[in-house]
Amino acid sequence: MNIEAIVTYVVGVVWSPVLVGLCLLVGLYFSLRTRFIQLRALPDMLRLMVQGRSSGSGVSSFQALSMSLSSRVGVGNIAGVAMAIAYGGPGAIFWMWLVAFLGASSAFVESTLAQIYKERDSSGMFRGGPAYYIERGLGQRWYAVLFAISTVIACGLFLPGTQSNAIVSAVDEAWAIPGWVTAAVIGTGVALVVFGGVRRIAQVAQVVVPVMAVGYLVVAGIVMVLNVDAVPEMFMMIVRSAFGTDAAFGAMIGTAIQWGVRRGVLSNEAGMGSGAHPAAAADVSHPVKQGLVQAFSVYIDTMVVCSATAFLILSTGAYNVYDPLSQTGQFIVWHVGALEAGPRYVQQAVESALPGFGRSFIALAILPFAFTTILALYYTAETNLVYLSRNRPSPLLVAGFRVAFVAAMLYSALNTATVAWTLGDIGVGMMCWLNIIALLLLQKPALAALRDYEASRGKGADPRYEPKAVTRAAPNVWGTARS
């Protein structure tokens, strides 16, 4: 059995219908428990996003948001959306929207918990995430270690390859540059940054992420305007396909849900736990402040950037759709010939509207999208490595991990897209299973923090967190927190 067959089997086990349903139902549950905080607190999200500043112990709210977005906004927003359409049909986009809306509440809970249970590492920097809140909140060290190991494997070895593989594919499509050359350039750039540590990651992310996102959205808007006549039917097709009423995609409702949720979670990471790591690094006066900021990042990722990609592809007809019932790779829709599903669909979409510009632009857009995501994935993996080392990792261990990280990224860059993306799905699935169960067991402190925050806001005061009422919180850390 070859590697492709093995990883395909494993991903079928990890991403069973149970996990798909769990992602949706837990998001709905937390939406109800927080009284749909993802809607009620939108003004606070926008206000808090730009408040605060970095300190000697942590980064600012905006830097933490940028670090989180640099992980969430990556090639999943481009290649991942294209693959969702190819394998799940246009209806997969609706389910991506739904898992993002509901998942924003899960992102709020996990990021608030990450703030409540954050710690200082040996260099005085804030560290936190699911492993930290599982141990301190649940008192289950073995479970925390299991999550940390899974995250080091997922974010350190499996997920970076989805980004590097997409870069290689897009660059080859645009300029026919050999894959090994592109991979060597990526590896060198990543190595230069990750050896600079978390501060350099934050500094790079807060500059690159907004610029790359705005540029991409502007071009997507131009293409949409040029194809405005196709927009109404496009929306109707998404909705019809999502519920199995479209003539062409009527038999794909189950596949649409599976691929929409799977690619949605890979892109926005809500409930996966990875967004909790940069959330813990922020220096704020109340955990809920960063929870709200991180919930908003889910909207930016899926409702804005993923939607832009979907509209590009669907309004221009630059996609194929595989028949899920076919054993021989037959298609329900055949619009772009033998073009590989992924960034090349998006390149074709922009190229059809803006000839001579599309392929090169998407290749250039993917570079910073993927590069900053790789950096954020490294930070998440390193945080869990630090946790496993009891906050005192040896320099040799960190250096060895950095080498392994770059090597794994290069391996997937030069492998097939199927292997790279399936490994990424396995990594996401492992983290989701462990983190979602932890959130359900440890929801009370996050909900109590929300009530405390809203009580302070109701009195017109700037909320300041007092951790004494929260079990196993870290008052020595919170004694220095600022707004």
C-alpha cells in the first residue's frame, strides 16, 4: 500500500461523519450558551481589535489577531475553497459559512480559556493554548500531553505542507519554475524567520497579513463586477446545492456538508485550538477581550476571504466537480478540462476576467498568504514543544525541531497535492477531536469570564479580570495584565 492510499484511509477514519456533526453541533451549543456572542458583541470586536500595545511579556491585541489571521488566512482560503467546490460542489460554500458562523463561538471559548490559563515561559513571554488549559483547568496532565504531541505533529509536520505545496503549484502554473527551486526559496525564507522567534513572527504578520488580504479582495471585487450578471444565479446555486435541490448537484448534499465543514475548519480553525495559542500571547486586561478579537478573525477568514475565492471561481465558471459516486474519477461538471483542483482554479478564474494578469497575481498572492501561515503554524507547534519541556526547552531540542519543521514542509512541497492536503486534514482532525472534548468539559470558566466582562461593561467600566474565582488560574500572570 503506497503513502497516498494510507493517508486516504486514515483521513476517512479521523474525519468521520461524527466529527463533521460534532463541529456543527458544538458551535451551535456554544452559540446558545453565549447567547450568540458572535452577533451581540460585533461592536466590541471591532473596538478591541485595535486596542492595547505589546509589552515585555506579550504582544498587542492587533499583533495577536495578525498572528492568528496569518494562520487562518492561508492557502486554505484559496486552494482549500477550490478543492471544496471540486469535491463537494458549490453547496460546500454554504456549509463553510455555517461552520464559520457557529464556530466563531467555539473560537471565543477556546481563546478566552487560553487567556485565563496562560503562563510565562522561561524568557518571561506569555504562553498558552489547549494543553495549558487542559492541565490547569481540568487537572489532566496526560490529556494535555496528548494534545500537545498531536499539535506538534499536526502543526509542525503535517499542515505546513499544504501551504508549501500550493506555492509550488501556483508558481509552476504562472511561471513554469521547477518545484525544487521554489521549495528551496521557501525553505530558506522560513528558516530565516523561525530562528528569530515569536516577536519576529508577530512583526512580520502584522505588516504582511492586512496588505495581502486587501490586495486579494480588491482583485476579487473587480472580477465580480466584471461578471456581475452571473452573481444572482451563483448565490442561488450555492443555496440549492447545499440542500440537494439543484438539478446537477442534488445527490451531493452529504458530500457538500462533509467538504464544507472539513475545509471550513482547516481554513478558519474554529474549535481546532490553534487560534488559542496566539490569543494567549496577547497582553490584555480581561480574557474575554481577546476571545472576542479571535472570534472576529473567524469572520474575516471565512465570510470575507473564503467567500471572495468562492465568488471568483463560481462567477467565472472556473471549476470542475467530481462525481462522488464514481469509482473512476468521473465529473458532474467539466468546465476547466484537466486542470488540477486547487490554486489553479483561482488562477484560471482571474485570468478569464483579466487576461495576462490572473496566473501571476494569484501566484504572488499565495506567497505571503502561505508564508505567514507557515510561520504561525511554527509558533503553535513551538508553543506545545515548550509546554512538553515544562517551559524550559533545551536550545538543542528547539533547533532540532526547527530543522525537522523545514524538512517536513519541503517534503510535502515536492509531493502530490493529494498527500499534502490529506496529511493536513489528518492533523486538523486530530486536534479537533481532542480540543472540542476539552472545551465541553471546561466551558464554565469561559462563561463565567463572559458574565464578569458583561457586568463591567454594563456599569460603563473597562473590564479588568480578577482570577481568584477561577480554579487553577494564574494570578501572578494576571497581576500584570493591561488593557
